[in-house]
Amino acid sequence: MGVTVALIERFRDRLPVSDATPVVSLGEGSTPLLRAPRLSERLGVDLWLKWEASNPTGSYKDRGMTVAVSKALEEGARAVICASTGNTSASAAAYAARAGLPAVVLVAEGAARGKLIQARALGARVLAVRGSFDQALETARRLSDRGDHVLVNSLNPNRVEGQKTAVFEIVEELGGEPDAFVLPYGGGGNTTAYVKALSELGSGAAVHSVEAADRPRTLASAIRIEQPAHGRSVEASGAHVHAVSDEDIVAAWLELARLEGLFCEPSSAAGLAFLRGTDELRGTRVVVTITGHGLKDPGAADFHAPPPLVVDPDPDAIARAAERDLSE
């Protein structure tokens, strides 16, 4: 049986760590890069999917959190704090528990239930803020400034450092860089991380960052952020920003599940929603980052996926029901 190599150890020479940094790891990183043959044919691109849902807490956030919490522990932190639409809360809670640190999570109204269950089960103090994510983040920042809690949102530069490692893995796994990277755009921390990694590699690959057309009210809760914290950084980075409707996100989300067998949360399908509506990247090799698992937001699946059919325990009835389903 092989031993899992912590992300920090794998990329130690590219991260802000030293021999004095205690490595807080749950086996993050080294996530699959999967070719999508059916979607490639349908969309006219050579499509690869970076499946970040296989990280320990089910999202890409773990890449940055291992670095952020390791550095917080090194610097003598007493606790960590974050504001979250869901994924950050689960990741912060898990890595804080691993480090033996208390975690405080400020959750905006409307966060996905599955993510809050994770944070609660992992022992975080989850506080529901009456207000938006932006208000929760500002409050977390103010409390962090008092010195008792380390902020582990992506405003913490160590988060960005950890998240950039996804690009290193993709380039290594492909044996070269793709023509374009496509990823969801909520707060903009991941876009900032990808651009930073490409700069370090001297790469000219394009980055396409995809947001919801109606940021404050999108059904894609993970990118329901009205004022992205890294908005200026994304604007200055040269990344191409695109907006997609909720209808297009749902269509791409269901298509990914049914054609390629990958069940992600709706926000993770934003990049695919962009590809479905453009010929801009036709004929190129594209990597789309799928940021979080579908079980993060079971309510969305329950609402949008077809309900189960009730049938009698009879072979003929079951065969008829199955045939009807196959013909639809």
C-alpha cells in the first residue's frame, strides 16, 4: 500500500513553507484529470476535467486550506475564522480539527445545507449571519484584525499559494499546458491562484473565469457572491470573464452527470455552461475545473433531477418502467 504524499510535501519548493512549518494534511491534492470523450465530441473541444471533488472535504478549497492552517499553526494561532457560502466552512473546520485549533465559521443566508452539516460535524462553531456573504466576510476580517483569530478565506495569501498547485498538477498530467483553463468565478481566489501559477510557469495559456449572470441570487450557492473579494485582481490578471445564466448552469450540470458520470454541485458546472454557449475555444485543448462534489448541495439535485418512479415489485412492471425511461 502506498503512502499518500501531502500537497505541501509534493510542492514544497513552490510554497511559502520551511522546515519549521508543521504540515497539517488530510491527503489533499493529486486529484484526477479525466478526459471527457462525449462532451468533447458534443462541444468540439478536446475537453479534460480536473475533478477537485475528490479532495478530502469534497472541494478544491482543501488545497489552500492545508497551507493556510499549517502556516497559522506555525505562527502560533489560537483559532481560525472564515466567512463562507459553504465549501470554505467545511474545509476550514476539517483542517482546524486536524491541527487541534478551534474554528469559527460565519455563514451567509442561503448556504447549502450539506456543507453546513460538514462544518458542524467537524466541530466548528457555526454562526449564521443575518446578511450577505460580503457582510459576513467583512465581519470576519474585523475580528481577525484583533489578533485572536487567523482569517483563512482566500484573502489569506497562503490560500492562494496552495490553490495554485492544481495548475502544476494539470500541466504535469497532460505533459504540457492546455490552450485554456476554465473555472467558476465566485470570490475570484481560484482565478487569482491559477494566473499566479501560470506566471510562475511562464505559460501563455488563457484563463476563462465564469460567473453567474445574477450573482446575488444565483442558485449556484458556492458562487453567490455579490462583491468578489479578488475582483480587482481578476480584472488586472488578464483572465477572460464570462457570465452565464442559471438555466445554462443547470443544463451543463445535468449534462455532465448524464454524459460523463460526474456529479458536481451546480456552481462547478459554470465553466461547462460557458463552453456550451460559445465557439470561441472550438478545436482547442481545454481543462475545466470541477470544483466541488454534488453531495455538497443535495437540495439542488433533489429539485432539478427527476424523482424516482414508484413501481410494483413485479418484473414486467419494472421492465415496462425501464423501457419507458430509455425511450425518453
